[in-house]
Amino acid sequence: MRRALTILGFSLLAPAVPGLARACPAELDPPQVLARIDALRAQGRYCGARWFAPAPLPLGWSARLARSAQIYARELAARGRLSHRGGGADLGERLGRVAYPLGEAAENLALGPQRLDEVLALWLDSPGHCVNLMEPQWREAALACARHTPDGPPVWVLQLGRPAAPRPATAAASR
């Protein structure tokens, strides 16, 4: 038997196995998530003592960041605790597994908020998480949420990135 999981508006077929992390609120879809985050980034704000001017560009949705965030949200939900180093891998290693062309990246985690607005407010109240949200260098983002059981606490994973610039092709030197 297979069960469809919906995460951020994407439906995936997954084996129906006990302990499989389940998706969170159905309210999440990529355009809505980006619109909410971009609206926050469009306002100047302090993150702790550090001032951030409005972000100059909106974020794009990254399917690779989404895949990484989704996998990690499920892993954290199954463990029932948060850590930025899961299964011995840090964010860079996890992004490498989904072939994200890493320039720079950041990650926000949360356990417990039931709705998107709640998790965003939580992150804005935390100086380090707020910095991650407001940093103007980010070009792409993805958010995933998973539960280990239907009534378990939601685990949220936001990944923000700036892909590496493609290397220019070089001509072979002639001899």
C-alpha cells in the first residue's frame, strides 16, 4: 500500500510504513510561502542589535532546497528533536546530496508552531533566525514541515541559499 504525502503543495507517493513523518498544514504552498517571507524581508527591521534594510530582491523557490528541507524535516520529526547536524551531516553536506549548487546557505529550524505565521514570528523574535531571514544575499528559499504522528508536533525546516555562480567556460590553449 502506498500513501500520498503533500508537502508544500507537492504530492509525493511514499510507502505506508509505521513511523513515516507526515506533512504539516495544508496551507503551505510555494508561492504563498515566498510571498509571506518576501513581505517580511521587504520591511526594514532589527535582528537583535543589527539593522537590516529591506531586501532588494524577492526570493525564488528552489526545488533542490525544497527536497533537502523535506528530507530533513522528516528526519527531525522522526527523531523528535532539532539539530542542524543530522545523521552526521551538516547543511552543506545535505545540500550536496540534492546537488544544490552551493554558494552560501542558511537554515532555520523550529519544533512546535502549528501555523506558518507562528513559525515566522518565532524566527523573527530570535536574533540569529531573524538574521537568516533578512540576509539580503539569499536568492532562493524553500520551507518544509513534517510530523512524525498525526498529533505530533510539527517540525519546520527553512533553507535559504545563494547558488554558486556558474564558472565561465574556458577555451583550451592552442599550441
